Amino acid sequence: MKLWELGVRLFKGVNRSRTYHFGSLTTRKKNNIERNKANRTFLNKWGITIDFFTKYYLHRGEIYNGPLNNFKLSTKNILSYLYCKIKYLLKVNIK
């Protein structure tokens, strides 16, 4: 989302690639470490869910047609967008 806000519109991914953090040995050995709730953090920071961002901003799963366009509300995404906003309003600043 930070890159999107800076105007980046060309993202590359390889099949079902994911980001892996190889320094997680400590968290696997210690049970008392509080894990990051990335979905909640993203929602609180940006006001939309990660799923909404990847589907309607990044168009994950669609055929590549060049750099992405700016996000626009449409009849096909308005209900999902409103759902995100309601979810955000209910959880705003919840830690």
C-alpha cells in the first residue's frame, strides 16, 4: 500500500509467490511472544482490508494488461468497499 500511495503501478509476482521471513526461529521457540495481527494493522492504517486491496487495487488473479490504473469505485466493488469501511469504523484504533 505504501508503494501504491507513492504512485507505483507496476507489481510483479510469480505464480503463488509469498514473502517469507527466515528470521522466525526465535518466535517458534518462545511461546510468550505476541504475534503481529497483520490484517487488523492494515485495516487500521489504510481503512481497507488486505483482501480488498489485492483484489481491487492489484487485481490479483487477472491477466497482466500493463501497469495498473488508479482505484475507482464501481458497481462491482461498492459493496465490498462499504463492508471494509464498516469493518474499519467498528475496529478503528483497536489494538
